[in-house]
Amino acid sequence: MRNLLFFLSSFLFINSFAQRAVDYPIQGVPFNKVTISDQFWLPRIDTNRTVTIPSSFKKCEETGRVENFILAGKKNTDPSFKGKFQTQYPFDDTDIYKIIEGAAYSLTVHPDPKLGKYVDSLITIIGRAQEPDGYLYTARTIDPEHPHPWSGAQRWVNESILSHETYDSGHLFEAAAAWYQATGQRNLLNIALKNANLLCRVFGPGKRHDAPGHEIVEMGLVRLYRITGVKKYLNLAKFFIDCRGRYNNPKTTYTQDDKPVVDQTVAEGHAVRAGYLYSGVADVAALTGDTAYLQAIDKIWNNMASKKYYITGGIGAIPDGERFGDNYQLPNLTAYNETCASIANVFWNYRMFLLHGDSKYIDVLERTLYNSLRSGVSLSGDKFFYANPLACDGKYKFNRGSLTRQPWFDCSCCPTNMCRFMPSLSGYIYARNKDSLYINLFVGSSATLTLNGTNQITINQKTDYPWNGNDIISITPGKKSHFSVCVRIPGWVENHPVPSNLYAFESPYPHQFILKVNGKKTPYTLKKGYAVISRTWTKNDLIELNFPMPIRRVIANSQVKNDQNKVVIERGPIVFCLEGVDNEGNISNIVLPDSTKLKATFYPDLLGGIDMITGEAKVIKQSNGLVTQSCLIKAIPYFAWSNRGVDEMEVWIPNNLTGIIKEVK
């Protein structure tokens, strides 16, 4: 029966896209229709399943997050019960929701009865914590006479500021949708719908009009709409978006609430909130056809990608407020680049691709995925970065008061966000529209999807990406048929590290990629960054790709002051860095001349298996004046740094003496 429910729920969820008159022009292939076999990502996904999810659940038990729900349930049963909120923040409920979401994705591809039973027990506890009218917010329910200081004396009065009541709801909706999609069980979905119905009764035209202080409820409501087809959830998501910049006093950029969304033109404020908002705007725009929304997020995206985006793919430069800085304000030592912001950036860029079908959004997504996002969790799976700077001097405590990765935080949004993102990666690899298949990420995997309503296509991809650019893709249609396969040609292959003039390669690389079908060069049309192969496909047709992967040097736009007279080492989608442990401890006086020849060597037993780039550079020393000496440098992928203890680190390496300057914050 459980398997029957699973397949039925998957069918309903997937086909809900097709049943709507207006939606994204392109649809993603759901994560549960793609199986990853990739040697780069699969071990990390397995570690998430075996280490990150269980250890995070354990931390929720140890820190009182589970206890908060238990206490709220006791209060609902016995109004005379006296309890105390056990944790620090009113949004701590969401950590459990996010881990449940990750467990749902994980259970879909790797059944685990013990984990499933544990999640079921948590859902029972969550259900008991829900008040009879659907309200679910333990920071108030436990002791309604003395709620959390951020919560306000009554429900919702601080929603636009600090209470995070709808933020908690949004993550509940995301978890419930994932759990239902993965298992077919309605236990968490029923809790979520009861809460969503309460929101619909409280907020809307002629009712409360608070703009959520921390967005994500918009995305969550859209997911409920997709599952149920109940339009009031979509309408409420749009209402929340339209409230921004209209009612709150004082209006603030921190929560993207200074002006109506349709009038916003720049990426501003808290970067996680912003990424969730822009993702929600994209969802609602796709489902309503609101062109003003599209114009707004197009402008905001252009501002982000051309002026506020790190070479590692991080966003949110400024620690004060975890926010975007001014245009070109991209410090390295103090760069914040919250892990949650990287995840939000992936959400946003994937939706932009679904709207526009342009590979530049996947280029940004890929850079973030392989660098800033992947940096957020240790190779062991149980230690985390909150911030992801581009330099470390061994003194500045960037990681919420620490110099190194931590097993948990007082605010542990990043560890639990990683729990939910990692097993969902399979949902970003492929996409489709009526008669086209998109290959977006080069990840060893297999998938089954349908084109033109009836033609079932099986796809299998084998690759050693990101360590080399060879990829073999097998295409097998259910019947001999004509359709298009759109293969993304990464921007870095075409001499564009990012889709703007924010960064550039120091020198162009003339060699072109190779694309063959069944061993022969095949005609294609280059459209929006995709090599579009339109032909009649038959069983086991093979697409062969070869992307040249030379070692490249990246330079920054002249307006990024901290990065002048410096370069970044890059190969394929991977950004490299110098770490002290590989370079005699001190890297601050290293200069990498443009003439230095660099070599990449794969080390299977180092840091989970990585490329290391080496070359002869110069070290500047003080001895009766400045003198230079030759030194061997070793660069590792940025995502792998700080897995061997506290040490210095540098992404931007001076290429002349002028580049050795004090960081400008």
C-alpha cells in the first residue's frame, strides 16, 4: 500500500504541472525520477544520509528543539501546564522541518525503515503541538502569557519584524510537500494544510496585510497549491508579495520591504530572505503570468550577477545584517556568503532558467553549487560553515565567533538547510518542455521522463566531471522519434566565467568543445547557451562531449577594489585557493606571476579525491628591504578548505607586488 501511495502521489505531483494553463515554460525533471551514480556527488549525498541528517536530528534533541514541540503539545492538552521555550530563536522549529524535508528526499532514493519510523514519530509530536485552529509556533504556544521576546504580545503583530511566524509556516509547507511527494503519507501534509488555512483566514484583502519579515512562506504556499490545486494558497502567496513596501512603517531594505517588489531593481538586504523572495516571485509569476514580476526579478538578477556576486558563487557580502553590500562591495576576508544564501541562490537561478530557458542562470547555479554551497559542510558531513569567506588570516573569526567549522550553531539554519538541499540535487540535472530535453548539469545519473505527452525517454550520463570535461550521454526514446536535446555549453567553456563583466579570464582559450553523436560530429544550433541537437533519435544513441579544461586565471572588474592586481585560479567549474597547510603555513606574501606555468594533478586519497594545482611562484620576504624567493605553491578546490584544522586561506592571489595590500572592508 505504501508503494502504491508513493507512485500515486508522484504521478499527481508531476502531472500537476501539465494540468495548469499557466506555468513555467520549462519544467524540471523531479528529483525522484533521477538516480545519481556520480563519483563526485554520490559520496556526498550518502554522507548527508548517513551522517548529516542523523547528527542534525540528534542536535535537535540535545538542544531542546524537539522538546519545544513536546512542551507545546502538553500545553494544548492541559492549559494549566507551565513550560518554558527551550531554545534561543522563535524560528528554531524550522530546523526540524528542514531535516524532515531532507529525510524525505533521502528516503525516496534510499529506503530506510528506521529513519522513516523516526520521522513519523516526530510528525506525531508536531501534530500535538498544533493549536486547534491550525496555529503552529512553539515560541508562543508553550507559554502564551510570556512568548518569545521577538514574538509580540499577540499573534502576528511582529510578523513583519522579528516573529518569524510565517517563516516557520513556510518551512513546514516545504517539508510537508516533500514528505507527501516522497512517501504518499498525508500526516504532515494535513498539519500543513490546517496551518495554511489559518493563514488564509487571517491574511488577505480586508484582513491582516503584514509582509513576512523572513520570506519563504511564498514558496511553501506555491508548493501546497501545486499539490492540492486549491487556488487560495497561490492567491495568498501573491498577496504576501504585493504587501511589500506598502504598509510597514518603517519600511526597510533589510527585509526587501522598502518599496513594492515590482518597483525594486537591485538585490538588497538580507541575502537569504532576498533569495527566497525572488524564488517565490518567480513561482507566482510563472503561475499567474504576471509580467511586472518578471521584469522586476530580471532587473534584480542583472544587478546581482553583474555587481554583487562572488567568484565562488556566494552572495551576501556584509556580516552586519547578513546582507548584500553596495555595488562592487565584495570584501574577501570579511565576506559573509552565508551557506543558506548559496542555497537560496540556487533556488532562484533554477527558477530563472525555467522562466527563460537561458543557460546563464545554470552557469551561476553551477558556480555556486560546486564552490560556495559545497564549502558549507565538511567532508565528514558533521561540521559546517555559516559564512564562506574568500580569505582567512587565522585571526578574524568569520564563522559566528569561530575560525573553523562547527558541529552546530545557536542559529543552525545552515546545517539543516544543507540536510534538505543535498539529497534534492538530482532535481536540478535535467529539464524538459513539450519536445525538448535539457541537460543542465554534468552529473553521472540516469532518468526517465516523458516528452510530447506520451514519448518516454530514458537518459543515462557517465562523466568524471568536474575533474575532466568528458561526458557520454545515452538517449533512448520509447519509440523512434524526432525531438531536441539541448546540451548546456558552460560559460567558462566559451571564455565567460560569469554572464556579466564582473569577472573575466585573464586570457582567452582558443580551443573549442567537441560534440559528437554516435561517434560523428553532428550539426547543432547554439541557442541561449545550449547546443540544440534536433534529430530523429533511436535506442542507445550516444552524445559525446569534450569540454577542454585548461587552468585559467580570472581577474575582477576594476571597480572591485579588493581584487585588483590579483587573480583566481580556476579549472572547469572549480575555484581553487591556497591553504596554509599546503604552503608552509604562511600564504599572505605569495605572489603568482602571470608567467608561472601551472599543473593539475588528481590525488584520489586527498580530501575525498581532488585536483591539486601546483606551480612555481614567488614569496616576498623582508631582509634589508623586500626580496623575492621562488616557492612551490599548491592550490586545492575552495570547497575543500578547512577540513584539516584552522589555517590561512586565500582565493584571490596577488600577481604582482601591488597586489599585496591590506584588505578593504
